Amino acid sequence: MAVAASKIICPSCGFSNTPPLANNRCVSCGAKIEDLKRSLTRQEELERRYQQEGFSLLWFGVSIAIMTVMTAALVMGLPMVIPAFDFEGSAGMRMSIPVWFLGGMLIGLISPGKTFIEPMVAVFLVAIPTAFLLYVNQTVKTMPAFMYVLLSILGVLFTLIGAYIGERIQMGPPPKAAD
């Protein structure tokens, strides 16, 4: 019984951690476990479940790498291997949006803790050169420059949605209400 009392339950994922915790973080999900003396109410726990606690430079770097590789491979590399796929101009931007959505979902699934902002900022930085290259190299499938900006913003939004969905899948169903 004394061993069960010394366990620290993560308010985010419910994992039973053994103290001392490294950097006050859950071993399972990486969520920050703050003041252990203060007990959160049920409503506070549910509200906090879906909140990001900070910005991780590590997962920002991973997000940039994943988004850059996925965008370059599918939008620019695939047409080199299979010439029937020609993602130049507007077709390239329309292809980038689902690529970024899936990239956000992938990062949400594999990252510990909650990472919504990191993939979104990464896609913002990847979308700038992608939109510029697609705009400069457009020949047949042309669009005005402001449409590239709008589609880039839409891609950033869909990345945020994908990251949120990935995090929700990773966290599993919400805890049952105590009756």
C-alpha cells in the first residue's frame, strides 16, 4: 500500500509515475507535472488536458525536418520520378495542403506531450519557399501571387488541425466522468 501512495499520477495521460520525476515531467507523455500538493478539480483537469504547455525547440526542429522532406519528396520529387504527376503552379499548392495536414498529424502522433504550435510554425517556414518556387516556376497552371499566400495560410491552418487530431489520437479517449 505504501508503494501505491508514492506513485504520482499524470493529470494529462493518467500514467503512474515513480518519483523523483526528471524535470517534473511525465515519463509516458512528457507533460509537465506541476505542484503536487495542489489538487486540480475535475473541471480544471479536463480543461488542461488539451492545452499546450510550452514551445519545444527539439520538436520544432523535428517538425521542420519532417515537413521539408515530405514537401520536397511529394511536391517536387515525385514528378521527377513519375512524369505523369506534374505538381507545378496551382497543382503543387493544392498538393501541399494535404501533405502538411498529414505531416501535422504525424508529428502529433509521435511527439510526447502536446505539440500543436511546433508543426504549425514549421509549415509556415516551409510554405514560404514552397509558394515562392511554385509561383516562379508556374507555366500552364497559373494563379495570382495572392492565391499562393492564401493557400499557404490554409496549409498552416490544416497543419494545426492535423496536429490536434494527431494529439487527440495519441491521448486516447477522455477519462470517464466520476459518478
